[in-house]
Amino acid sequence: MSLIVRAIVRVRDVERAASDLVAIRSGDIAVLASRVGGAIAADEPELRAHHAIAARVHDAGPSLPSRFGQVFPNEAAVESAIAARRDELVESLERVGDRVEMAVTLTWREAPARVEASEPRSGREFLESRAAREHERQDAERAVERLVNELATERPLVRHSICPREGVAAIVAVLIDRDDVRGLRERVVAFDAHDERVEATVSGPMPPYSFAS
């Protein structure tokens, strides 16, 4: 049977984190994984199950949650993979600790003006389309800057994706202490109430997926 990785924890936290999972130890850290038979379907039930396990592990103590789909043929393969990055993973685990991730989605209140040209008919049309996209990205970067200033969050604890899809200026991941969840929600509401360019919605808390490399 193969192993699908769920999270990385400190060795001393293995038992309380998830005694029902396979623990592959390497120095002071351990990979927690589930045994699976056959191919893993990347469907909603499997994704939800993975998230539930990762959340349960992180609720029990500091962890680095795994992105869904990291599958290894056996424990030796997992141990080999983790050994090559052990120092980096130890450092990341120390930095993340038992903080949680909150996600803030910024959507445009009014769709930015743009030239729709999947196949530009002229050089001028191409340049106008490219300029419009760049202007939208710059506006989105400024929106993220305003949000981060409102949240008063340390920059190393913020990750963001600019213009990830139509109508969305940015998705901002923020790493915070568990007892600051309510405070962050209130600051996002305050930002949303006065920002003229974007609307802000917040989700979480969740395991720190965006900060586990």
C-alpha cells in the first residue's frame, strides 16, 4: 500500500497529533501519513477528508500541513524525501508553530476596464490589452498593501496571489495566533467598510497550508 502525506510534526507531538496515522520519524520531526490502496481520486470527498485530517493534526499542536496528493510508495521513500529537507522543515515548523491561517479574498467592486482580445487583431490592440492587465495587477497590489496596513500584520506572515481569477483582485493568506482570529475578522470588516475599490471576505481558521513549503 502507498502512503499519502498529511502533515509534518515534532516527534514529541506524534502521539497526541494522530495516533491513527503512520509516523515516519527523521531526527526531531515526523511525517504523518495514511496508508492507501490504489490511485487517489482528487475529488471533493477525498479533499475534504484530507483537510479534516490536517486540521485535526494542527489542532493538536504545531504542524506543517501537506498539500493534497503527496503520495509515496513506502516508508523508505518518505524518509528519504524528508531527510533531504530536514533542516529546512525544522525551521519552517518552528516559524509556523501552532498559528493558524486566515484567507482574505479581495474582489473588485467594479470590474476594471480592459480590452478583451484573446487574439489581438493588431499590435495596438495587443499593447492595449497588456497595459490593461498590468494596470489591474498594480491596482490589486495596492489593494493588498492597504489591507496589510489595516491588519497591522508582520510582512513575513503574509502571502498573496494577485489576480488569480476573473473578478478577484487578490487572495491574501495571513498567519496569526489562534487567539487573534476574532480580532482579524473585525479588522477585515473595518477594511471592507471603507475601501472603495475592493470588497473583502475572510475565511478560516485553517491549517497553515500557504506557509508550509
